[in-house]
Amino acid sequence: MKQARVDKKLEAAVNRGLAAALLADIRAGVKVMVEEGVPADVMVRVFLAPQQRRASDWRS
């Protein structure tokens, strides 16, 4: 079962990073997330396990 999101700033940072990855490349997305303080484990999950993304996440 997926946990409810409580950190809207983190959610927004992840979505900005996903948008950058879709518009440019993965490096750009990672850069955005790093600059916004997204934890490394979250970045790895977002990029390497897209099936675990929530319906509100950006999809490629």
C-alpha cells in the first residue's frame, strides 16, 4: 500500500524534476531534484521504478 503524501514541497520538486527529465534529459531532472533537496532514495525510486509512481506523478 502506498503512503499518503504529506510533503507538498517534496512532491512539487519531484514533479519539476520529472518535467525537466521529460523536456530535456534525465541529467536535467536529477539536477533539478538535487538542487531542490529531494532525497537520493526518492530520486532513485522515481527514475528507476516508474511503476511505483502515483497517478499524480508525471508519466513518460
